[in-house]
Amino acid sequence: MGGAEALTPNALLGGFEWFIQAKLWQNITADLSLDYVRGQETGGDRNNLSFMPPLRLQAAFKYITDKYWMGPRIRAVSTQNRVAENEDPTKGYLIFGINAGYHIQPNISLTFRVDNLLNTSYSDHLSRIEERNNPMPARNFNAMLRWDF
């Protein structure tokens, strides 16, 4: 057999994901999540794997009634310096948002959301955009009609 075989290095991935939802008061809930992944090749130089997400913390608070809900969201992402050989590091960032929704009927709801409320300029390490100097989308508004059937 004459041909060269490509060798794929073995890798070691480790990490965690943690989520908790708590009722703080009668109509107020909090969702908190924290996640992290670390990846390296196992042979020789133990190079970092590409596109490994940095440490991320997310929190959302909601005031909920039978007909509507509303509340703020926050996402804090750390700097990612543990990058592959041909990959650029990305800076950490802090993003705020808000949600509000209304139940039109038990199975139909209308939701409004504002992402990146403070119009923060940031780069997401998992973005496939090659030019890291192009930031992610600025403040944006979403409306969603949901019908559960």
C-alpha cells in the first residue's frame, strides 16, 4: 500500500457545566449557569485545541405572573488566551439584555427581547469569522410569536 496516512492527534477534553434555577420570592426567579471547556492534544507538545470556549457565566432574573414575564439578563465571558497555534486570543466581555413576554392564550405567547442592550463591542471566541477585528452584532431587538401545540 503506497500512500501516506494522515495522523490525527489524540486529545484530552475536560470541563463542566453547572445550572441552577431558584425561586427568590413569590413571583421572582433566577437562572444561573457557569460553563468551561479545556482541550489539549495528548501527545508531545500538548498543544491547545482550537475553538475552545472560554469560561462563561450567565444569569437571568424574571418577574412572572400568569399573563406576563419580564427581566434582565447578563452574560460574562472571560478572556481566552489558551488558543491553538494559528488562532488569535479574544478579550473577555460583559453583555446585558432584557426580556419581556405576554401569554395571549395558554399555548400562545409573544416575547420581546433586547440583546447587547449597552451596545458593547466584543468578539466571540467561537465565531467562525476569520477577521477578529470585526465585532459581533451591536444592540438588536427581537420579537417572537410562539405557538405550542
